[in-house]
Amino acid sequence: MRAADRPFWITTLLLALALLLSVAVGSVFISPANLIQILSARLQGLEIPAALQPFAVILFSLRLPRTVLIAITGAGLAGSGAAYQGLFRNPLADPYLMGVASGAGLGAVLAMSLSSGQNWLGLLAIPSAAFLGATLTVWIVYQLAKVGRSVPTTNLILAGVAVSAFTSSITSFLMLTSTGELYRALAFLVGGNVIGGWKPVLALLPFILPGLALLLTTGHALNVFQFGEEQAQQLGLPVNRIRVLIIVAASLTTAAAVAFTGIIGFVGLIVPHLLRTLWGGDYKRLLPLSVIGGAALLLLADVLSRIVLAPQEVPVGIITALAGAPFFLWVLRRAQRQIYW
């Protein structure tokens, strides 16, 4: 095994372990032997033994779609986080920097206040409104940050903070005036809005897969960005065009990711920073590693959310926040030491 390939083998093995745990662990445990027997029978087109039929229903109707949904959500958040950290040259940047989270929250809560959510139209309205709210918020932030034909990085950050505060205040007002939907709104805002079935997976893939594919092509550009925007421009990099490409791809990916799972924090912060600390800051390698590592981390957090207070399930966003907040403080303290020393 080449040393350059070792990070990919390690993260891939971690992802494989997380996938196995995700489909096996829950209110009903499915042993690895039963998993292999069920999957083998399905792949060969054979009839699944009667004793394993209940496990098969749980696996294919509940566990497997949830596992895929959580995996692609984690991949999207971590990939977008790595791209934003490279674009803004800041290890504290995350996918929600431009108001995606606050916009998605406002859209979801607005949909909850206008629909009952008990029929298929109501269930579809919430993720759709979250996606539209997130993308509209990013567009507003971008327009506010523009100065002529350029978009200064500082303006993007400040506009994102201002618009996020504004949309969050509207969200809080809607929650206070719509007490009947308070629990569902809180579930979305803390990442406990995971929707079952294969439909969310099929709805996410057209946005997340192209978004991640675009981000993976920007590794060289993000490496050049680390020299500063002026130096990157002098080296022939089309700074404004690349910036717009990264923002659009990362924002659409993040908006789609949170639409069906709720707002899950810190994944886009923890994974890229940890991988950069372990294996360096080459974005041609860091971006794909973040995609794999993000899927693995969120799957493990989701497994933990099922067993901490079993049989009750803890929102996965609370698990990531409990782990991410101390990590964020550690990164902040580390950055301060580098500045002062």
C-alpha cells in the first residue's frame, strides 16, 4: 500500500464499518449473519427464508434507505464544508456560513405553519420549502455582497451573518405563533427530521451528486486560493468565476442535504479540519477524503443517536453538536495560539 493511498483506505474502511452498524443497529438488532443471508438471497433472486422475512422488511423498507440518506447527507455537508474552508481560507468556515441553515429553517417552519403535514402534500411541502428557503437566502446574501462585478470575501461573510440573523428572528416569531407545530419545527432545527423511505434519497441525488462532482473538480483551484486572491489572479486563476462555482455547488448541495434531515451542525466543520490536520491541506485529496469521512461520521452519529436513550431516539443533530462544540472551541483556541505565538 502506497503512503499516499493510506488515508483513502482508512476512511473507506471506517465508512464500511459505519454502514454495517447503521443497517444492523436499532430497536431490532440484525446480526451480520442474517444481513449476509438476506442480501445474498436478494442479490441472487432467491426467496428469503420465512424466519428472516421480518428482518428483510426492516432492512429494505427502513434501515437501508435511512442509511443511504444519512450517508449522502454527511458526504454533502463535509464536502461543502471543505470547499468553504478552502474558499474563505478559514478552518472555522462551515456549510452554513452563507445562511443556508437559517434559510432552510425559515422555509420549513413556514411550510409547517401553512400545512397540516398529515398528507403527502404536507410532507412534501416541508423539504421543498426548506430547499427553496436555503437557496433563496444564499442568493440574497450573494447579491448583497456584490460590489460591481466582484464579490469580496469579507462582504460575503458579513452579509451571511446579517441575513442569517434576520431569517432566524422570523423563524422564532413563526414558532411562537404556531404552537401546534412547535415540536416538528424544533425537530427540524436540531436535525431530528429524518424522513424514511426511498423517496427522499431519490429526491436528493440529482442535487447532491452533481454538486459534489463539481466541488471535486475544484481541488487545484482551492490550492491556488490559499496564496490569496490577488496572487491567485496573477497566476491566471479566474477568481470570480471559481468563487461563484464553489458557492453555487456547495450551497445547493448543503440545501438539499438539510431539506430531508433537518439542520445538522458541525459535520462540515469537524471532518475537513480533522482530515487536514491528519493528512495535510492538499484540496485535491482533502475534498474526496471529506466526502468519505463525512458520510462515515454522520452514520456513526446516527447509530449513537439510536442507542443513547433506546428505545427513544435522540435527534442526530444533538449528537453532532455535543461532539462538535468542544471541537470548535479546540480549533478556535489552536488558531489563537498560532496567531499569538
